[in-house]
Amino acid sequence: MKLKSKFYVASTMMAAVLLSSCGSKKWGITVPGENLSALSKVTDDSEICQFPFGGDNGKALFFAVYEGKGTFSNIYKKDNPFAPSMTQKTSGKNENGAPTYCEQTDKVAFAGKLEGNGMRDIYLMNATQGKALTQITNTPDASENYPCFSKDGKLLVYEKSAGGLIGASTEIWMKNLQTGENTLLCKGRMPSFSPDGKSIVYMKYAADVKFACIWIMDIDGDNQVQVTDANLGLSGHPRFSPDGNYIVFDCTKNKKKDDDLYMIQRDGNNLTQLTVNKSYDGQPYWASDGNIYFVSDRGGKAENRQIWRFKAPVEM
């Protein structure tokens, strides 16, 4: 049976589904109970913008833009988060998304699904030049998604779903980009390296796939530790803070329809809800300058998702 979750749309990048569900509902920019310091809208496009990565210390920000009324998507770059223009880095009517960037190698990795192909693969390109792609994975009967570089750019973690079916059987793999070796680490989704390169944070479904928890493991797959409780809801898109002491993630609480952002210490203490708006608030990235970038349809029509940022409530 095909397992669907709040992540199914994002993972398969079916923005057309989002667009078809757009209604007349509008969300406020902020609501009582939110204290988002220096909240700013980073993109203001007529198309949906998702999967922010970068913007560290005002440097380049990468993200995906859904074009053709959501029928395809491409990777874009802003030279700095508030640059007046953005540069298209991929082309064609494919589904390209979930970019990750390594400053040391000036490489971008992303998940791409070619037009007419049912599966997704991981690709590499030069962040400055773009266009010329190197295919990193090529598994005809599996779909790969959510790549993330180690800081030195030598390793890449990603998720792999046999038959393209996303769920509890989805696996986390690591590829050594120097040797080409692939290593299965565990069952899970949406992996991301810690700043020191010693740990990986990821999401893992509970026994009931309506719920998912945040976990941490060593980069060899050992010492798997559960950080959040399944009773919280469906948690995903985890990212470490710049000092590695906190994790930011999104979650749909049980019996609550919209996603909100949360942060928690890596030892599982001090869970804090950051957003309470009825808007979608998800896909966070915690930049090295303390800004948290995220995707939201706040301040506009429901499902018109754009990229926003605010200052994290803790000092690094």
C-alpha cells in the first residue's frame, strides 16, 4: 500500500496538488503567541518557493521554484537572501528540488525527476555555473531524495525509497563522493549532517506511520537515539543549529492540520514551539548567522508558499 503523509507532496514535488487546493483563505503575517524576531519575507514570487538551503552570513541561498502552474520545478539561487533578483540554475520541465550546498567545493546536490520518469535521482552541479549536471544515483526501481553534504563535501547522505513508495521502509544511505562507495545506514528519512560532521539527524516513522520522531545517529549508523516523542505528531525536516546543540524541525500535531516549527535540544530537553500560525510553516534551515529560514504561506493566500526567515531565540 502506498503510504502518504504531509511529506508526500513535498517529497514528490507535486506542486500542482498544492495549487489546485488554493482557496480564498488568507493567513496573517503573525498571530498572538508568536515572537519571531526580525521576521522577514525572503521570496515574493508568483510561483511556490520551497526547500531553502543557505543564506549563511548573507551568502547564497538556494531553493526550488514550482513553475508552469506547479507542473515542474527548478533550482534557483539568490546571491544573498535579499538580492533583488534570482538566478535559475537548472532548466527543463523536470521536478528538481531539495537542494543542498557545499561552500568548500562550490557544489549543489539536489533531487531530480526527469520528465516522464517515475523515479527521482540525486544530481550534482557547480553552484556558480549551474546547468552541467552529474548524476550521482541511478537506481531504476528506487527513488532517492533529500541529499545533504558533509561540511567538507566528501560525503553525501540521502533517502532511498524502493519502488518510489515513501514510508517506514524508506532507507538512509551515505555516498562517499571520492570513492563512490554507498553505505546503508538505517531506516529513516530526511537526513542532515551535524556541523562537526560526526552525527546525522533524521526522521523515523513510529509503529503507526501517522506519527514520526526525530532521531540522531553517528555517521556510521551506530548509536541511534530518539530525540522527540511520537505523541508529538508527525515530525520531519530536521536541521542542526550552527553549534550542534539544538535541532529545528517541523511537525503536524495529532488532530491539527497545519505544520509548525519546533526546536529542541539534541538531548531531547526543552522542546519549544516556535510558530502557532494557522499557516503552513515548515522545511527549516538554521543558518550559521542564527537566522532560521523556512517555508510558509503566512501573509497571503493559503498554499502560496514562500521563503521567510527569523532570528533564532537562542544565542550560538
